[in-house]
Amino acid sequence: MANIIDDETIDYVGILAKLELSGQEREDAKKDMEKMLDYVDKLNELDTEGVEPMSHVFPVNNVFREDEVTNGDGHEETLLNAPLRKDDTFVVPKTIG
């Protein structure tokens, strides 16, 4: 089944996408959108009866794992580069009067 995109639709999509298309770009976009819709129609021909929908391609078991510090934050090494230091912080010049 051939899908046909009219000029009004491509103009509306252009407005939504905030695109200014030249004449040739509009024609190319129409052809591309028609091909995409044809492909979606082809996918709709597949028998998906009994196929369970999925939200991830890979199985997700434990997305809420506990955080473990493995190498620290390196703040001591960072503070070694400080021109001025007070306790565990950088000392910087005052910027607001």
C-alpha cells in the first residue's frame, strides 16, 4: 500500500520540527516519509500474536544495585594542585564585592 504525503502535511511537520525546507528538500522529505510509512505498514503485516512486549532488548535484573566505592574520589590528589588550600578545600579570591 503506497502512502502519499500531501503538501499540507509536510508543511505542518516542517513547522513542528522548526525547519525551513526548499522545494527540493520538501520533495525529498515527502518521499522519505512515504517510504517510512510504507515500511511501518509492512511491519504491521507481521503476526505478533502471542509475542510478549518488551521494554528492553537485554534482560534487566537489578537496576537498583547498591553503590560501592571502588577507587575513591581522588580529592587528596586534586587538592595537591591547589595554589592555596584550607583544610580540605580550595581557597579562591573573592569575586563578588
